[in-house]
Amino acid sequence: MARDLGNVLIGVAVIVAAWWLTAEAMIHLRGAAFPTPPEAFVALWEALLGAELNNATVYAHTQSSLSRWGAGYLIALAFGLVAGMAFGTAPRLHDAGMVAVYILQMVPGLAWIPIAMLIFGLGEAATVFIIAMTAIPPIVINTAGGIREVPTVFTRVAQMSGREDSSVFLHVLLPAASLSIINGMRIGLANGWRVLIAAEMVVGVALGLGFSIYQSRYSLDFTAAFVAIMVICVIGLTIEKLLFVKMENKVRNRLGIDREDDT
């Protein structure tokens, strides 16, 4: 636990140092009003105390973004896991269905914006659609791939012991593929979170962290943009460490594949 916290602090320190050096270079070389870490941290503290960030509190912006992201990601998770499991267990379905998934994987997240606008118009539904379409492919690919990579000897032994197909799937295939499934969920979440921020800058919303960053370009309040960026990073890191790392560690423990330096 202490070592993990130390690694997080080291990583954050590296980012802050690079940010500070870049800010000082831009200030001295170009005369740009580039916010330094102390300025941004002070503004963040004031925002946490209730100061408005582009006409709303940081809490209102964050809640709005999280609600959109949560809706889109849950849709992607439900569809991606079901489709991935189906493709992973049915070879013929896999060969046909994965072609469509690979095509979707190649579409950049922002390329969904005009399609979303044509289908849903401007607003919440369009943003949720963009998040879901960006998050689905990695979940499907990793779920199907993880199941297909399970050694056939595992299923044969289970079948020889008298297990039914449903039991083999639940107690053999899914546990063996769980690390790959978690990685797909992790990548899908990151994809959805990134495209959410970009979509909020374009698809006609009036509240959200991405919207706040976009508004900062007009108000020239670049410190407010950095505050929103810091909130985005904290949320992403928190989800990674408190959700996916814990899930991964539990799966490793159950599968007995912990590394020696993790014990």
C-alpha cells in the first residue's frame, strides 16, 4: 500500500515538474500567460471552496460530466460484455461479428460527433451515444479475445468431470479470461472519458468539465481550464486505483498468479 502510494506521488511529481518547466519556458520565451502549478492549485482550492468555474461550481461541472459518462459507459459495458462473450464462445459468430467491431475500433471518437448530431441532435443523448460507441469496441475485443485464448484443455477437463456447458462457461472460461476482460473495461472507460471531454466542447451542452475547458478559450481564463484538467486527471486516477487495480489484484489472488514482488 505504502509503495503504491509512493509510486503515485512520484508519477504526479514528474507530471507537475514537466508542467512547471513548460510554463516557465512559455512565460519567458513567448510571454504567454501559461498557468504555473502553484497558480492552478490555488485556483483549484478556491473552486473546491465554492468559487465558480465558468458560471458554475466545479461540483456542478463534475456531476454533469460523470452522469453523461456513467450512462454511456454502462451502455457500452452491457453491450460489450454480452457481445464479447457471444463472439468468444461461437467461432462462426466471431468471424463475422468481429469484422464490424474492428471497423468501429478504427473510427476516431470525435468522428462520431456528426453522426450523433444527425441522429439525436444537440444535447445529452448525442454525448452519451458518442461515449458508448467509443467504449464498446475495446470491451468486445478483449472479452472475446480473452475467452478464445483460454487453453482448450481447461474446458475438456471440466467437461470430462461432468460439468454442463453453462457451468464450464461460468466457472472455467470467465475466470480464466477475467484479466483480459478487466483490461477491456479499463480501456473502454478511458476511451469514453476522453471522448466525453471532447464531445462536451462541441455537442451543445452548457455544463461539464469539457464545456468549462472550451469556455476558457473565450474568456482567456486558462487557469480555469487547468483546474478542470486537474479534476479530470484526479477522477481518472481514482477510478483506476480504487476500481480496476483492486479488481485486478483480486482476480490475480484467486487465480494464484500474483507476482512475488506484489506479495
